[in-house]
Amino acid sequence: MNFDIVEIIGLIAGIITSMGFLPQLFKGFKTKKLDDVSYFMPTVLSLGMSIWFVYGFLTNSIAIMTANTFGTICCIGLIVMKKIYS
């Protein structure tokens, strides 16, 4: 595994982008209310990020695989929380 500046930039971008899911997850866990979250949005995002993961795997991009794994886990978490708390 060889990290170059491009991969480091990708990892930083992935971390920052993925952090966008955390406030919704924390709020949902705290309030136990996810009425304002649709099933459609996290489902579509999970599908897209799963395909991005495959792309990252095929191109050997740790940044793409890492960011999209975390994002997919967050989206699945939102779906599960919505199901449990609804």
C-alpha cells in the first residue's frame, strides 16, 4: 500500500464528507425520532456508495473504499434506526 499526496487528499475529503452523516445519526439516536428522514434517500445513497466502493476496489483506491464504506454504514444505520424508532 503506497500512499501518495493524491490518496491523502482523497482520504481527507472522504473524512470530511462522511462526517456529514454523524449529526443526523446522533440526533436520531438521542431523540429516537427520524420522521423527517425518508427511506428512499439513505437507500439510494447506500446503493451508490456501494458501487463507488467497487470502483475504488477495482482502481485500488483506499480513499474511495474507506469513505464509501463509512458512508454506507451510516446510511444503513439511518435506515435501521428509522425502522426501529418508527
